[in-house]
Amino acid sequence: MDMTQPLFKKVAFIGFGLIGSSLARVIQQQHLAEHVVASTRSEQTWQDAKALGLITEGYTDPVTAVQGADLVILALPVQATEVVLQRIAPYIGENTILTDVGSTKGNVVAAAEKVFGQLPQGFVPGHPIAGSEHTGVHAGKADLFVGHKIILTPLECSASWAVQRLTQLWQATGAEVVCMSVEKHDEVLAHTSHLPHLMAFNLVAQFTNRQDNLDIFRYAAGGFRDFSRIAASDPQMWHDIFLSNKDAILKAVDGFESQLCSIRTLIEKDDSNQLMQVLKEAQSARQHFNHMLKKNTVLEKQVTQQFSILPKKHHFKGTFTIPGDKSVSHRSIMFGSIAEGITNVTGFLEGEDALATLQAFKDMGVHIEGPNDGKVTIHGVGMSGLKAPTKALYMGNSGTSMRLLSGMLAAQQFDTVMTGDASLSKRPMERIAKPLRAMGANIQTTGEKGTPPVSITGKQALQGIHYELPMASAQVKSGILLAGLWAAGETSVVEPEPTRDHTERMLRAFGYDVKTEGNTITLNGGGKLVGTDIQVPSDISSAAFFMVAAAICEDSDVTLEAVGINPTRTGVIEILKQMGADISVNNPRIAGGEPIADIRIRGTRTLKGIHIPEDQVPLAIDEFPALFVAASCAEGRTILTGAAELRVKESDRIQVMVDGLQAMGIDCTPTPDGIIIEGKGKSGDWSPIFTGADVQSHHDHRIAMSFSIAGIRASEKVTIHGTETVATSFPTFTQLANEAGLSIDTID
């Protein structure tokens, strides 16, 4: 952090172990304070800290340390908080920030209330989620907090300026600062930190008391060593934590004992099937959480994957099967979960977005087997069978999951919170929250400007409504219709123009009556869904990248098998045909209620620029980044209007594509609802169109894949940054593209 002047004049640490000495290192390195002092019980400790250059003065009396300090940090055992506060309270000024680094917050607040009576406005409890097996002043590291979370628990009395300055301090350490209530903090930490430490201490103590403990420790495998490592932590510290957060920890222990007893019973009764199901679900949840945590860490640290395409004469040929349609995959899990009976799904897309939906329904008590090679078996629980999740539902990067689930969760008998990654947390959710409120839902978008997290209070009686969409959105339409399944009376949605109708088609496949008259879709609440078999077609949005790549590459010949050609999704085919692409749709058929066909594209003619008809815009909304690449290779001008929706996708896809295309030598101009592209193609000329460039995808998977296919017609190397999100919708993109002849080099 570049500070023109220090954040603080004087910082006083009370206690100076691992956390204090690590934070002091950052403060000194970045000149965040004019003076740093510490009070410790041991004179040797502060003398060592002074010798290391971490503090300017040290004391054994905390009163002397805090006088004149504008930031006081309690870095001491949590049970010593009240005694220390009693001594320093008279010296805490009105503008002094008082914080702590303890692992429990309820007892710290209680101690402060007992000492101060009326809490000072500068009091903001905190907890850095970072640590080490080693303790003490010499164990401190300036990078201890990098990539970790710092939890602040502001109180009603906490001044905004105090929270802001503490946030600046902790952000300077490279950490992410999050805020939550004191009660929520203690509950979360009891499960994620305190209970595992208690279990580790207990496990090691159990083995230590055995006569054959030497053999146990000698032959312990890696799992035991990894798990028991945390039992090497400071016993005094954990003694204090266990007693300070007693209520939350005992509740966590009760839950663990209950689950352990259940597993014990399964083993005792040789219940192989149920035991395997418990273990598989635990494995699946762990893999899901681990994947999501790794993804978030990548985004938070800005350590990203890159694609690199070298200039050469590319060919683009072959017959390929594109992964399953993401929209249909989402809905197969959602509808199968609330259906009666079993639903078997084939062709399920095993990408991050669809897996987030699958995990959410597992968290709500639905027994789901798979996915295994695209096969999923869902044991439906019926319209009233979903159970309250024990934690917030994490939607990753999936706007479809969050908007559609908003409609379903609004009708449940329990409260829920949905969160997402950094990208999803910036996307608008009021467009679905507003009509749901009109139906009687209690739903709040708790982020800034109507963004996630989304908080929903259950046990609301929903009423059907007649709603006219202000803009075309299949997600909003679907969210309203899904809420309508539980609403009293009739629910109808009027679209300004047709959008993808996967929800309507699949509801009918599950036996639910849905009427479509023109642009109005209607259903009545109170029915039921019946389990069925769903074949997920290949995703036309993913196929679009191969269509465009073949259309702009000389002598290409690509066939894409069993692609979904739902008429509300075929805008990309119609637009490419209007631009003159050599494209044919062969062997049309029906699978799982959805029309599919084989699509063949050949590079035989130069594309022509067109004014894209606005009635095709909703039918190709996700494919426009790829179509912008096609337009750049076309002869003449291409104009897009009526596509303002593109500005609120995973990124502002209009501006991000303009930035990248201009960097690659294309003359293009953004407009409020579209783009104007001056194509550089010439009839019969297949020479390079794009110059080499480094372009930013802004972690938007469709942007990343679009610029990748532009590499086919580039004169120099093209590097695309932030491509790790491609796995969201098209996990095999680079593999298939390379098989076709593109040659993408992936750099982590």
C-alpha cells in the first residue's frame, strides 16, 4: 500500500507473539505508523522485539504503552482481556481505535461491556485467520496474512472511520477483510477451527494413553500426521479458546457426536450401501469446496492462468462432441430434486457452474449420485422435501444458479443465504428480487447496488402474479415461474421478445402443465413433478466458438454432433448464415424434450458484415463475444443494437471485447446497447486479420475463448490473461480446440 502519510501516529500492542510481531513487520516495512510500541509480561520479549526493529519502545506496564496511542491492539490470551481492559480503559481516548486478534469474539465484547459500560466508538473486534505451528516474537513473518482472511466484527457503536482505518491496515498485509456479526463469527469458527483443534488434541491424547502408543506413532500414515499437526499448537491458547467459546463449541461437538454415532451404527449393522453413500457425499462435498476455495484463492491473489496462441498456418477440422448444455444441466438437477421419484441424467456438464447447483441441492438434503462421465441419478424429495442447509449456499460464478434458486428458495419453509465468487458478487440480483417480492417473498440483496449475497426468509405465502419483463431475461423468467410452482393461483410472465425456453420444456418433461401463448408463459401453482430421464444436449453456446473458428479459417471442415438447437438458442446459427457462413444443420431429432442436430461448418467463403436483426439478439446473447470475432474477419461493417444485457454478464462484455479487439488492431466502437465493428476481411483473402496482443479476459470464460479463436487469424502471438474460468462452462475447450488444430498453450 502506497501511503503518502502513516495511517497511525502511535500503535500500541498489548502482547507480542506470532500475530503481533507479524503485523508489526508489515507496519514497519510499509511505514504505516510513526511509532510502534509493545507491552509484554516478559521484559525479554519486548527487548527482542526492539532488537529486531519491530518496535521503538517496550514496556511491561500496558498503561504506559497505550498512552497517546491512536491504535491499541490486544494480542494476548483471550481470558486476559478483562484484566487488561480494566487497567487501560482510562487511557483509551475518544478517537482511539481499540481492536484485538483473538479467536473468539463474544467473550471479548462481554469483557469490554463489563469494563466500559458504554462501549467506545473506536472499539472494533477482529480476528486474523492465519497462524503457524511456531509462536513467539521470533516466529513472526511479514507475509503471514497474505491470501488469508481477516474477520472484523463491528458493533452498533463502532464508528465507520474506525472500521475503515482498520480495514486499510489489514489490507496492507495482503489479506482480504470481511465483516460479520460477533455471534456468526463464533459459530463459524467453532465448526471450522475450534472443533478440528479439539478433535486433534483428543485424538493424540487418546493414542498417547494406549500401551502400544509407540507403534501407533511409529507407523502413523500421512493422514494422521496431517490431521494431528494442529495438536502441536499452544495448549494455553486453546485452553482459553475452548472455555471462552464454550456454547458454540459444545453445539459443534454435539453435531459431530451425532454424525459419528450415525456412522458407527451403519458400520455396526454392515449397512454397506448407506455407509458408501455417506462417504461419497462427504468426498464430493470436500472436492467441491476444495475446488471452489482454490478458484477463489486464484482470483483473490490475482494469480491467473493464461492462454497463448502462436502465429502459424492453422487448420481447423474434425468431428467433435461438445460438452453438455449448461442451462439444461442446471435445470435437470433443480427439477429432479423437487420431483417425486428418480431422475436419471446423461450428458450432464461437469463444469463448475452446474456442480455448484448440484452441491446446493445436496446441501438441502437431496440424495444425488454422480456425476460420473456425465451420468447423474437424483432421488427426488418432492415439492416439500427440501431441508434447511446448515450454511450459506455457495453459487460460485453461476448467475443461473442464483437467480433460478431465488425463485425456488423464496417458497421454502426455511431461511437461506446464497453467496458467490468475486465475479458473481458484482452481478445484479434485484431484477429477480423485485418480482419475487411482488409475489410475497422476503428476499434481500445484501451487497452494494442490489448484488449478492442474497438473503431469503422462508415461510412466506406466495401469490401468483402477472409480470411483464422490463428486458428479455430467461433467468428472471425462470425464477418467477419456479416460484409460481408453490404460489397460490396463476403465475404468468410476458417477455418483450422470446428467450430460451429450457425451463418451460423441462417442466413439461417432468409432467408439469405450462402454457405458452405468444410471448406469455403461464402456469398454476400446487402441482407436482414426476421423475424422468433427461438427456442433456451438447451446448450450442460452447459449440459457437467452434462454429466461428471454422467460419474464419481457410479450408476448415468441422462437424459438431448432437448440438442442442432449441429455437430460442439458435441465433448464432442464423446470424452466421446471414453473414454468409457455409453452415448446415443435419440429422435433426429430439432428445429429452430438446431438439438436437449435427452442425457442419466449413471455411469456404469470406463473411460479410451485417446489421444484426434485433429479434435475433435474445437468441444469441451468450454467443456475441465469439460473433464479434467473426465480424472482425468479415468484409464491411457489422452493427449490433439492442444488446444492453451484455454489459451485466460476468463482465461488461461489450467494453471488454472492444478493449481486446482494439488492442488486436480492429476498428470498433462501443455503444450503450451494442457495438460497431469495421471488419478487415476481403473476399478470397485468408491472411491474418488480428495483430498480436496481450488481452484481458477479466476472468470471463466466454471472453477468454473468443479471443482464443481469434488467434487463428493473428499475425503474432496472442496471450489471453485470466483464462482459468474457462472450466466454468467448457472444461475440455483447449483439448478439443487443439485436436481441431488451433494449438493453445496453457500457462498457469
